[in-house]
Amino acid sequence: MGHGPATKWKEDKSSAYKARLGVWMFFGYVIIYVGFILINVLNPKLMSTKIWTLNLALVYGWGLIIFALILAMIYNHMCTKAEKRFNEEKEDK
């Protein structure tokens, strides 16, 4: 009993840009995450270093989570702008 899609979807002319942006952001995050892993593997005692009242492991871990959320917000903002720019630009022609 399929009723079909609720909305009509058009071609997304910004999909290549969004994919490229997502890949670059992913690799940027991976580099920072690999730093976390390398510290844990090569010098785990460094993670017990105190930063304020917390240890480096906790600060770095929460930093990774917050960084991921910030990247997601930047990605959303940039993709929204790109969708407006590319899709409106093509429709005008």
C-alpha cells in the first residue's frame, strides 16, 4: 500500500560539493583522532597529565566529541548555502 513520496525531490546539483566537503572534514577529524590513538599507544602515561582538574584523556576525549559536533554544524551550514547557490543558479539559466 505505497502512497509514494510525500514531497517531490529534484536533482541536487550540489551533491558533488557536499560529498567533497564531507570527505575533507572526515579526514581532518581522522587526523586529530589518530593523534589521540597514538598518544594512548606510544605514551599512555601522558594521558594522565593534569589539565586544570582533569586529565588529558578526558579533555582530549571530550574535545573530540565537541569538535565532531562543531564540524557537523559547519557542514550543515556550508551545505545549506551550497544547495541554495547551486540549485538556484542552475534554475535561473
